[in-house]
Amino acid sequence: MNSAGISAQGVFQALGADDPLSVGGYRLAARLGAGGMGKVYLSHTPGGRPVALKVIRPEFAEDSEFRRRFAQEVRAAERVQGLYTAPVIDSDTEGPHPWLATAYVSGPTLASAVAEHGPLPAPTMLLLTAGVAEALQVVHSAGIVHRDLKPSNVLLAADGPRVIDFGIARAADSTALTSSGVTVGTPAFMSPEQAAGRTVGPQSDVFALGQIAAFAALGRSAHGDGPSHAVLYRIVHEDPDLAGLPAELDELVRRCLAKDPDARPSLGEVLALCSAASDGTQLRRPEDWLPGALTTAIAQRYAAPSPGPTAPEQPGVPGPAVPQQPPATAPGGVQHPPTAVSAGAPAQQASMPQHSPTVPAHPQQAPAQAGPAYAPTQTAQAYGPTQTTRPTQPVAPGVPGATPVRRRKTGIVLGCVAGAVVLLTAVLVGYLGRGGSSGTSDDAKRTGPAATASRRATAPASPSDGSSTSTVPKPEIHKNVSLSDGYYLKFSDQPLVPHNSNFDDLYLSCASTASCVFGHYNTKLVLLDQGEQGSLDTCKQDTRYLPQEISVSRFSQGRQLCATTQDGLIALVTFKGQSPSTSAGHYVTLDITIWRDAVPVQNG
């Protein structure tokens, strides 16, 4: 998760006065850089694996629409597990300072590699392009459009490239912050449709892939540099400058940089073009796929430093040895001395993981100044004197705060045995409960945060008339959904992303701006009266089903449409507006509320 602007010499930067010491239970070891949406830090898992942790800027964190989209995109990103992506391993989208952790990739960004070592040779470029294309295939299959694919979001590891930050830029679209002038994205690598403010789809990432290939092979942008508006104008209206591009890449790059999204190759065709350019042989990634100077730089300067060990406690030593830090201030202004998280601490505390702290690899990476920009996310108890407030841990005579190592290990073993007994008991109770007559549902028997959230989402209503209760599904609200001509929405998607073809559950088809229609194949649509406010009950009770298509001309701002799908979903669609008559593309903007499991699933 290295971000733009990190030089090879400064890949591990000392934490500054405005940097937090820990985030979400992860002790920070160094700063990797800063980008448009936040700062990126190096940390480690309890097992010592390095991770890159991005902390979102406070300006974005304060925007409720950004938070909703960020949580949505993170959930989708967690499904991406490609060989050429950096997987998301942890996150907190609900806390005061949202953050996202991915596996750390040992290698420079493509941007810094080209800046330091110059353009890459053609054989490397074919392998790079193929690897990024394969990464995008996995990203798109998860329903994500990257939207911000650029050289600083492609890392060069010893075994191939890695694509990072996929989909996260979408969270910043249409927020109060971006609408007030803060931009997320790099103009030189935007597609024409993105630069013109039109709908962005998977083919936009193909255009960005062509831009990246040209940049890496030429050492410059194919549409030049300069003010953002000038670069964007050239992207929309002028041909790219590809003078000096290796012959092996010429057809591939030119096709990717087509102005018309439909004229660009699919990612499968990109892979085929890469294979054809390498004499038709199957692309194989040798260990030395990068130039020697880059391979050496990766080995010497990008290997993450190992976390320093936490000093063991010994009799006669007053407390565990920890790096010097400023005292943490708990809510209410109470200060507590810093302590290491004990080995027997619970795996989760205050709904956040508590990881063993790591000692920074270099002394200058553990500043002693106070006043970090972000308050540590642990609760006050996490910073309290854990050794002296645990009555079950005997203290060695005459040694304040020191717990014998042997007793601590015994406590851990006893805790594990007790946990195993509790788990076995829970399994037996669940097994016997399924054969009993209590009538408890499977969902009610589940335990843990996921089951709790599920039960809350379907909490039964309590009518006052004494009638039988019924479950009320929790609404999902999607604001400012842009649906373009020829695209459709599948309301069961998570996240809700338009797809490029005419299919269920709701599609838009336009011969012109004045003749756009909403359509469906198997969805039941109900157009509510002008001024009528829809609800779940309204959509359930109204049966004035529409034919297969309805003209968009019947909609004014705020008019609503109910949609009931065969898989048991109900969606309330609120019309907000459509593209102007002067627009090159046709689209509508919708607010959509979805209730899952709202009606019985229909067969056939």
C-alpha cells in the first residue's frame, strides 16, 4: 500500500509528531507515505508478518456518505484474493478514524521505479501488463471498478506486480469533500469517460492499463504533463503521443487507449495480446523478470524490518520492557502509563483486535513527543497497568508489577483448556438443541458478532394488538446510484454496481435523452403516484404492476418506483434526475433503498 511520492531512499520513514503510535491495536513501526485519502504505515501481525495500514484522512472520516461507501468498498475488497493483488486482511470502517490493512508488498511503486531507473524493457513490460490485467480480472469479478489505477497503485515485487487500492477511490465520489474541490485520482491516468464526468465501468480500467503500459515503457505520460484541465482535455479530444513505444507494445497500448470504451479490448484479449507479442509463447514469470538494478533495490531497501521482540519479564525487574512513549490519555483526560499488551490479553477488546506491540526497527522511529494527530483507538484499559490489575495473576514477592514468566504461561495454558471445554459444551448444546422440541431457529442458535448483527437486522416487530409478530428486514440505503444507458442493476449485489448489458432486475435503455425507458424481465415494478412516499409496507401492498418497460419521461424528481424481485428483495427506487440533453451519454441518478428477504422467494 505504498502511496505516491515515496522515494526508494525513504520507504521507511520515522514516525513524526503528527503520527499515531498505534491504530486499531496495531503498533506502528514506520510511515510509508501519504496519498490523497490518508497516510500509510508499516505494522506487523502478532505472528510477525508485515502489513501496510492506511488511515483515512479526518476530512473524509467526518463525511457520512464517504463512510457508507468506504464500508461497502472494503467489504467488496475483502473478496479479492488474486495472485497479483495485495489482499485486505483487516479493517475498521466504523471507528472514529477508519483504517484498512493489507499485506505489505516488498517492492517500489511503478512510479518510483521509473523515476529512479527509467523506462522498463519490453519483456518486463509484457509481464507487467499481463500481471496487472490478471489482477483486474479478479477485481472486476468481485464487482469492483478500480477507478484510480495509476503507477503509484502498482507495486513491483520480486515475483511480479501487485495492484493495490482497488475500488477505494469510489468511496470519495460525490462526498461533500470532493464536491468542494478536493480531488481523488490522477488526471493523467483517467479514461475519457471519467474525465468527462460520465459513468465509469470496467473498460475505464482497461484505458488506465494502457496509460500505465505507455508510462512504464516511455518514462512519461502518453497525454503529456501540465495543468490538470489541459491533460484532461487531451485525454478526451487528442490522440496519445506514443513515439518511441516498443513495437511489441504498439497494438496493445493503442487498442487500450481507444476513446470509445466498446472499442477497447477485454482483459482476456489483453492477455492474449501480451502472449502474442512474446512470440506466442506462454508468459512465464522468471525470478529475474525485473532489470537487475531494480531487483537489487528490492532486496536492499524494501524488505520490511522485523518487529523487535518484547523483552521478557524477569523477577526483580519492575514491569516489562517497552519502547519509551508519551502517556496515553483516556476519555475524560485520565492519563495512564504505557504498557505492553500482555500475552494473556483477550483477542478482542472494545470490538478491535489487540495485537502484540512491535518495537520499531530503528530508534528514531519511536519518537517521544506527545500530541499525535489521531488518538489511539484502544480503550483506556488497553493502556492501563495490566500486570497490576489482574487479581488472578500472583505477583512475585517484593517485586511490584512483575509477574513470573512461568506462572503467566501456566495461566495461558489453563485459559486455552477452559476455552476448549466451553467450545465443546457449546457444540453439544447446539447438537442436542437441533433434536429438541424448543423450536429455536438455526439463526437464533448462532453466536458471535455476525449472528448478533443478523438477528438485529431481522428483529421481530411487536404489534400492540397481540397479533403474531413478523420479522422486519433492515433497509440498505444507496445514494446517488448512476445507471447508464445499456446497464442494469441486480438488487442482490453487494456492493450495488451497474452491469453492462440488459438484464434483471432494472435496466435503462435510451434511443435518445427524450426516449429513455426503465425495463425489466422478471421484476414486478409499481410506479407510485406523484408525491406519494413509499415504504416497505407500501411496496408490499401495491399490486399495480407495470409492463416490461416504462418511459423515464413519466418521472420527475422525487417520484418513486417499487421493485419486487424473484429472490425475495424489495427495492424502493427514487428518481433524482437524468443526464442533460447536451450530454454525450445517457444516464439517470437514483436513490435506492433495499430490503432483503422481504417477501417469499419465487420459483421459476
